[in-house]
Amino acid sequence: MNSARIGRRFASARLAGAGSSRSQLRVSDWAIAAGVAAILLVTGLSGQHSATSLDLLGYALLTASGLALAARRRAPVPVLVITGLCAVGYQAAGFDVPAVAYLFAVYAAVRAGHRMVTVVVSVIMLFALPLAALASGLHGGEAFARARGALEVAWLIAAGAAGEALRQAERRADEAERTREETARRRANEERLHIARELHDSLTHQISVIKVQAEVAVHLAHKRGEQVPEALLAIREAGREAARELRATLQALRDDDKNPPRGLDHVPELVQRARTTGLDATLTIEGHRDDVPAAVDRTAYRIIQESLTNITRHADAATASVRIDFRPDALAIQVDDDGMATPDTAPVPGVGLLGMRERVTALGGHLRAEPRSEGGFTVHVELPVDRTS
């Protein structure tokens, strides 16, 4: 199973888990809303009211006040206003029922960060409830006593404090999560720099020695008037290329875009360099050249580079052909040679071939590397290309 498929399954699992969590929250919200509505309605019914139109309105307001809490997570401010209006309404209808739903709404609004709005609405409620009690026909003292019983300031403060405490706890948890992510990113950056330094220490010296020795040998040959062997020129050019590749790799590890990684645009240089070793190399490009993903672009270059390197080192071939086929949904690459490989000899999976297979598999592609029936060796690769992304 390749990494892309694993990533898709992991993402699907996360989405499924998130959907299940949201479903459970909705069920919980409705359960709390129904429970509060039932408590308010039972409390209202225990007051032995007659079935007049005003009393029916009061029962409806009690029920609506509780059921409105089902939306407190999605719309905390509207729910705060609705439960406040319902409390004022059933107080005006003569129902001496505590504003329990409003306290839940205060908690939800403060938890969502709407502190100032909650304070303003609560102040209005503290003035509106006595007026609603007066409208129900009570005298001044009784009206204020009923209003104070419906919405105790202490309970109001407690609900707001609970919402603020949970909001701060969630904020600290989010901050801790961000801190962990930043720490992980910083450690990853430090590790990249460490790898860059290790590569520099272990490779730069050896590559520089090879390049310098090749340059000196070429210089001495020119100075003596001797013909410079093609192999020596190829070593010199390979040393220069290796130095450039190393610099590009180090820059990539340091997130520097000044030296972008090599891709299909640099394949002609690979073929031309192969010719300097005495190999009759050709390049054929078929199809319409479209933009391909960066990962596919880099992998295609590496496949061709490794194939030509293997031909030069091991195949003892006289000719080699590179064919790049741009298809609507894939990029096909084929590298053939006329070397010593025969159909009855199984290829030995060296480091280069294993590396190519890992690169291709990581992108969900297919690689076929085997001797040709007419002699020589072939490497055929197909890399999927998503044109819609």
C-alpha cells in the first residue's frame, strides 16, 4: 500500500470521526434542550393556571425557551435574545418560573466569547423582568420579588463565570496545541539543517577532490598538447554536476527556492552529457507538453538520470534512447539500450534500481525494468498525472 493511499484512508478516518463527533454533539444539545423545556413546562403547570389563551401563550413560551437551547452552539447570541424574550413573555403572562433557559444561554454566549453582548442583554433583562411582572397585575413589591426570584444575580454571575472559565480553558488548550505544533516544526527545521550540515561534511570534500583532480588532469593534458580522453572529460563534467546537485539539495533542505530542483526541462542536458562518454544517446518527446506536478517532474528526471548512469557504468552499450510520452492522465518514460543484458539473465536489483522503484511507488506509478528480447535493457515507467489538481 503506497503512502498516498494511506494518507487518503487516514484523512477519511479523521473526517468520519469528526462527523460522528458532530452527530453526538447535536444529539446532546437536543437532549439538554428537551430536558430544560420539560422542567420549565412542569414548573409552569404546577402553578395551577387555567387554560386561557394567555396561559396557553405562557406554556408555549416556556417550551420555546427550552427548545431554543438546541442551537446555542451555532447561534449563541440569537439564542440568548430568544430565551430572554421568552422569560419576559411568560413572566408577563403570570408564570412565576425561573429563567433557567436564559442562564444556559448566558453560559453558552460567554463561552463563545460574546461577553459584552451578554452583559448588555442581562442588564436589560434585570430591568425588563420587574416590568413584565407588573404587567401581569402584581403590585410593585411583589413584582420585584418575583423578578428577583426568576433571575437571581448570583446565578447570572455564576453562569457567566462558568462560561468564561471554560472559554479560557479551551483557549489555553488551543494555545498548548499550537505550541506543540510549532515545537515540532522547529525541531523538523533543525533536523533538516542538521542533515544539510552532515551532507556537506561527508560529501562536499570527496566531490571536490574528484572535480579538482579531473580539472588538473585536463589542464595538464592541454598543457602537454595531448588529446584529452573522453572519459576524463566525462569525469570532470560529472564532478561539476554532482557539486551543483549537492548545492541544490542543501538549498532545498534550507527551504531556499533560488536553486529549484531539476526536472524534465533538464533532461536534454542529461542526454548531451551521456553523449560525451561515447554513448550514442537520443531523446524523443511525444504528446503535448503540459504542466505536471512538481513531484512527478523531479521523479521523471531522477529516473532518466539513474537509467543513463547505469547504462554508462554497467551496460557496455553503444546506443541508448530516451522516450518521454506526455499522455492525458500519465507521464510515460522509457529508456532502452543495446548493452550486454539478455532475456535469460535476471537483473540484479542494485541500489539505483531499488531507489527508482521506491520513487515510482510513492507516486502511485508503475516501473518495469528488465532485459529486452532483442538484447539490452529497458526501463519503462508510468507516473499518474492529475490534471484537475
